[in-house]
Amino acid sequence: MPIDKPSYDIVIVGAGFSGINLLYSLRKLDYRRRINKSGTDLGRVWHWHTYPGCRIDTLGFIYQLSIPEVSETWSSKEKYPSANKLRAYFAHVDPGAWDQAGHRLRDDRDWGLASSGFLDQPSPHATFEVTAEKREALFEEVYDRGVFAFLLSRYNVLLRDLLAPLEPPHPIGANRSCFEQDYFEMFKSPNVELVNLREAGRVTAAIKSNGIKTQDGGFYPVDAIALATGFNSFTGSLTRISRLRNTSGTTLADEGSRGIDPRV
């Protein structure tokens, strides 16, 4: 006898936060749905990210599913959870995926609400107008508040030299902002030279055994090259799927070549 293949209204590719949340929503709407994943567990990015020290840079409650039924049994003591904690979260979601009585997805987690707002400081002080002890106390206070308080509720920074370009290359927050210790001071070191490859003629022409050559004739001797060019966080996972095509034969890579067009 021929075996009837299951028929679905919607197939979800990827079992991360978005995929699981979409699956939950489709179940409530009674769609015939299926979720496919390439890994052996839920979590998508957080299933694959296993390198030492991997941790989110946002308050933990933001990295939880927005499902009202799930707020009873999950808790985390980490303000910025590690990748291991996120994998444990997805493992906690998986066993209770079905409520046999109501056939609804349960993914247990606690809710948190950041309602502290932004500090209104009508009489701001520059960084060096107060003692180091007072600065330290304020930094500790706004760090404990979390979210954007540490960026927006600090002292006005006293700038001696204009280091950044007059016209920002992108809006603040569009790319990851670097606020690590000694980040800006590093550029003043005698062995550091900042080269903007987006400037005319600065495009890399060749990589030699002892340095990098640019099209404007510049040569920068180095001992090692670290390819810290970032990661393709949005369309990268889509454009790598080459076998999935629409009825016209167009791949996801072709569809996403102009960027993301959100529908939510």
C-alpha cells in the first residue's frame, strides 16, 4: 500500500527562539505545521555556540520566549546568562512541549520587567569634576540597573581629542558598540595604527608574508593577522540554505540579497 506523506501548511526552518515562538503561534491557529532543525537540539545559535566564555550581552529575561503560559518553573541567577544556561533553558522547554489536556506548548520561564526608565540629570557633571570614589559608586549603581542605564545615566565624558569621524558611519547601536576597558586608549599605543579600509584607495590589495598592502601604495607590516570582521547574524543562516527554492526556482540567498524585509 502507498504511504501517505504528511501535508503541512507551514514549514519552519530553524528551532531557535523565533522558530519555537512561531510554532507555538501556529498551533493556536490550528495550522498544520512542522519545524525542521539542523542541530540535535533546540536553540539554533545557542546550540552551536559552545566556545569557552560564550555569554549573552543583554539581560537574561530578554532571551526568553514571549509565551504567557510559561512563567512558573524556570529561573536563572545570572544577570547575563552563559551559553550553557541558555542550552539548559531550551532543554527545559523541550520535555514539557505538550500539555496533554489542552495540546498547547509549554516552555517554562520567569518574566522580568525593566521599568526603571532613564535617569533625568538636569545638572550633569563631567567625568573629572568628581572624585574617583564617586564615579565608582555611580558606575556600580547604573550597572546594577541594567538595560541602557549604564550607557545613558553616567557622567558626561570629557573628550580631549576628536577621535571619531564627524559623520558617523552608522547610527549608534546599529553595530555593536565597544565599551571594553582600555578600548579607546589602545588606539593611542605607538604600535597601533587605525586604517579605514572604506576610504578611497585603502582597500586591501594583497596580503604578503610580512604584512598587508593597500591599493594606495601603503604597506603595514604585521606579525599576525586576526580576521575580526564580525559575523553574519541576520541573513547568514538563510543564505546558506541553497537547496530550498520557491516555485520560480529562486533560492533564499537570491531573495535575501537585498537585505531583510520583516513582516512582524
